[in-house]
Amino acid sequence: MVDPSSEAEKNNVTFASLGLSEPLVKVVQEQHYTRPYPIQRDAIPSILQGKDVLGIAKTGSGKTASFVLPILELFHRTKTVTSRYASVLVLVPTRELASQVADVFQNLGVHLFPKVKTVAVYGGVSINPQMKAVYGADIIVATPGRLLDLLGQNALQLSDIEILVLDEADKMLELGFADEMNQLFDQLPKKRQTILFSATLGDSIQDINQTQLHKPVKIEVVEEAANLELIEQIAYKVDPARKGPLLRYLIKTEKMQQVLVFTSSTRTADNLVVKLLKNGIQAAAIHGQKGQQIRTEVLHKFKAGKLQVMVTTDLLARGIDIQLLPYVINFDLPRSPKDYVHRIGRTGRAEATGKAISLITPEDEHHFRIIQKKMGKRVEQLESTALDLQGY
């Protein structure tokens, strides 16, 4: 039985009561954070106390701010001058997430003085500007491969690292970064604070927990079911030849803005964009075969609401964090139910509602039944044969 008084106490928690100073309380108010999310409520005090943290939390649970805010608070309390080498290292699996996490540090640290310098480093772009940028950085947000490149060039060293954050650790392992991570662990000081966040707690995460974390505070926030309740899910039965016209019909007739469309391949993504543009719908694709500059520009425009439709693949499903994203469309179904939940979880985040639409061909129907069973939720399926798609 839940103790009503303890629940009331949790609801009365504020960012100030968690130990954050006025400049950080001010910025969270400006960004309309009304109260801490569960992961923030539990993680911020532990990190401020110098404890290692093992956090199991889905993307969209507020976990980025749960480590960014206390790290900035620690700088606010102790920072006097800029050091040559960084004291905080955040490892992430993708370029997009590196850029995104660095942006969160910069945005939430806007009122701090002295300023805290955060630099994101990742592959796919020239290493030379990054070699210059890391000099004097307080915080480095990095993908493992590019960080090893910079270490190999003697552009930085890790001897001064006091706090290590492993964000989306399960994703880093899935993408094959285990060897790189072990090489980096060998170069890091043994005496440090380690914060690990993962969406799942598999054997490999347990290995890192046992070898790299010291008596961690374990925080587990299971919000997936709650998030799904905030997402209106609809599926349309459609013949393969009518999928493209149906997509354009839905976007136009429902006057959709900020639509994230998932496809099964980069080729399909690019073809969809061509057809959308021909039909007067502003669209662009981001995927692993696009250059980093293009990916960054497209994502920036989409986040700012200046691009109506962004088409992508599962590679970037976790790295896309957009507040109040209204629409996700599965043009193709993903291979696994877990990927389906990750996809539709880009909407319905942070207590905001969203809509997820899936286009189901006859050969998809069996797989979609499995997805619904694993998800524990039935999705309404509508017939599309009566829809007049002429001209779309």
C-alpha cells in the first residue's frame, strides 16, 4: 500500500530543495520545468553527495538533466579558473546525442559565472577543430571512437577526470563500443565518481557496474507504460502501392506539423523525401549515410519547427529528443517490438500527449500482432481502401 504522506512529500520536492543554487533554479524555471521528474529527484542529491549512480531509465524520462544539473552545481560551487584539461567526461553512443547533451549543459549553465565550457567531440567531421576546442574545456561529451582519436593525437588527457558519465550505456555496447570503452577505462583515474545510465540492465551493463562503479546508488524509473498511455496509437491497413499516397494524404488532410517518419532503410527514406517534396511537403532525411553537417542542420531545423517532416531510420531513434513532438509515423514497421516502443516514444514525452500512426500492409499484420502483444496494448486498425488518394 502506498503511503499518502510519502507521496505528498515527493510531489512537494522542488529543484531548490534538491540542493541546486539560484542560477540553476532560475534557468529551470525559465525553461518551464515545473517540478523534478522521478529520475531527477533521486539522482541529483546522490550525485551532489559524490556517490556513484546506476540509473535504469528510458529515453524521455528526464535523465539528461538529472546528471547535467548536479554537475553544473558542483562547478558553480568550486570553479575558479579554467583548467587545461577537463574534469568531467560524458560518453555517449551517437553524434546526435553528443551534440544534444552538450547543448543541455550550455543551456542549463547559461546563468553560471565563471562560465563552464562544454565541448562535444564525435566522428564524421574533421578532427582538427575539435583538437583546438578541447583545450581548456571543463566538460567533454564524446563518442568513444573520436575520444580515442584525440587521445592518440595528444590533444587531451584524462588524468584530471573527476566525474565520468556513461549515457545510454546499453546502446554503446549494442553499437560495438565495448573495446573502445575498456581502453578508455584503462586511461581514467581509478578514483573518480561514475554515473551510468542505461535503458536496460543486461549482463554487460552488470559487468560495467561491478568493475567501474563503487557502491552505486541504484535508481530505476519504469515509465514506459505511463508514456504509452499518453500516446494515441492508430494503424491504417494499406496495400503497399498506396503507402506513399496515404502518408501524404494524412500529413496534408490533418495539417500535420513536426512529423517524424520512420523507414526500414536509408534508400526508402531518401525516396520518401523526394516524393514528399514533389507534393509540396517540406521534408528532409537524416540517417547514417548523410554527412554530419547535413544531419545537424536538418535536426536543428526540425527541432525549431522550420521543417514539416523529418524521415529517419532506427539508428537515430534514441538520439532524437524533441520537446512536445506531436507526430510519429511508422512508414515501415521496425524489426522488434522494443524498437517500435523506442520509435513511438519520441512523442508522448514529459507528460505531453502525442500521436503515433503505423501503416500496415497485409504482410505486416502478423508482425504487428506480435508487437501489440509484447507491448500489452491493442492498437485500433482502420481500413484505408475507401480513402480517395488520387492526387496524393
